Amino acid sequence: MDKYKCDLCGYVYDPEAGDPDNGVAPGTAFEDLPEDWACPMCMVGKDMFSKVEE
């Protein structure tokens, strides 16, 4: 699964870790995050994230 980085603050969403503080279980792909999910650091929406090229 791909990681995605917030274009505004640099937070990286890692699907292996999920976002348990905000109800997202480990193993949840970025594409499967709820539409209203927001960056836990700066609160921007999913549209402000870019795929991390490794």
C-alpha cells in the first residue's frame, strides 16, 4: 500500500500504521479513508495529499 504526504505540513499517512487516534485501523489504504478524514496535524482534506514515490 502506498504512503501519502500532506502537501501543507508534511505529515505522512502510512497505511500500515493507520490513524488510530482518529478511528482509522492499521491496514487501511489511503483510498479507503473516509471522505471527511483530515490530516491529523493541520486538518486539511485528502485532496491536499500526494502519493509518496519511493
